[in-house]
Amino acid sequence: MADRDAGQLHEVAKAVLRPVFGFAFRVEVRGIDNVPLSGGALICPNHVSVLDSFIVPSALPRRITYVGKAEYMDSWKTRVLFPAMGMIPIDRSGGDSSKAALDAAAGVLERGELFGIYPEGTRSRTGKLHKGHTGAARLALRTGCPIVPVGLEGTAEMQPPDAKFPKLFSFARITFGRPITVTRYKGRSDDHLLLRELTDELMFEIRELSGQDYVDTYATKRSETLPAETAKARSA
């Protein structure tokens, strides 16, 4: 699927999801004025539940595109809905997969659209906020687009990582923080110290918005975490 095709049904999907979410859950949205009304911007939430990928797009006034695992295309449950909501499926098993994902994301941002990325890389299995990968900062420096930190609260209770179905009538809150601007640094996407500095700033802002405890380790697909030094090679 071409990245321009992703999200073509965003408005339709959002029109369907909003009433469903409004009936099944209670979702409070704060700080929506911090999302730019035009131009490219990175939307960067914490990630504790599969529902995050539905709540964030449904709360936004603009279409958003994001990269997701190609494995989602193997399931009938997500094959249609995730791309409709804006997911670009990327095969992350190959050596060039990270570059392909970054190139696809940069194209979206350079067209003046919103792009979503979870800086933790995967869902937190502990409920804590984990160390951020540098992909969002790299994209911001490459394109000059601002980074909007997002704090999600309550989605882990709505649907924990290993739960098959969400808990109805539960409460969640999504808070959009003030954008982090990088225009003065544009073009310095290979400055590793700057990438880490911006990423740490982003994670600090997300922590303030989500109220999570922060741990200086990368999130993994398992319940345990890896030391930051061991996982360093996996950072985007």
C-alpha cells in the first residue's frame, strides 16, 4: 500500500468510531489546540494499549498517518481498519526496514500532514514510561516539523496488553502538549547528542502529561525490560 493510500477512509472510520467510543467508553480530550491546524507535525504518544492507535486518530481534527507492523495485514481484524485509520504497513524484519519507515514518514510530513509515532517503539508491558528511541527527533530534524507530545491515561485499564477485548464503560484521557520546535536545528539529523537531547525532552513532556513513572530502559515485547546499554543498538 502506498503511503498516499493510507488513511483515505480516515474521516469515515472516525465518523464510525466516535459514536462507538462515545457509547462504550468515556474519553476526555485536553489540549487539542496544541495540534497545528496546518502543516506537518509529529504526534508522539506514550503507548500502553492497542486502543491507543484508535483513540489518538479519533481525537484529532486532522488526518494522521503512522507506521505499523506488516503483520497487522495478516489478521482480518486489522487488515482493513488499521490502514483506513492511516497505518502504512512496514516489514521491519529486513536491514533496510528502518530507513524505509523513516522515508515514508518524511514524505508524509513534507506534504504538510500529521504523522504519528510511538517513541517507546512498542507497548509498555509494565505501565511505566520507557526510554524513547530517536526516530521522532530524527524526523523532526530532517523535515523541520514540530513534535507534539501526547499523554494517554487509562487506556491500559481499558484494554491491558494481553487482553483480547476492552472493558466497556471505562475512562481514559488524552492530553496534547505544547509542540517542541526544532527549526533552529533543522538539518542536524546526524547529530547523535542532539537526537538524544530532543528525545529525552520529549519523554519528559510525555511523562508530565501521562503521569507515568519513568524508567531508563527500552520497552520490549515481553514483560521484562532490557538495560538501556543492551538495547542501545535497537534505537531508531
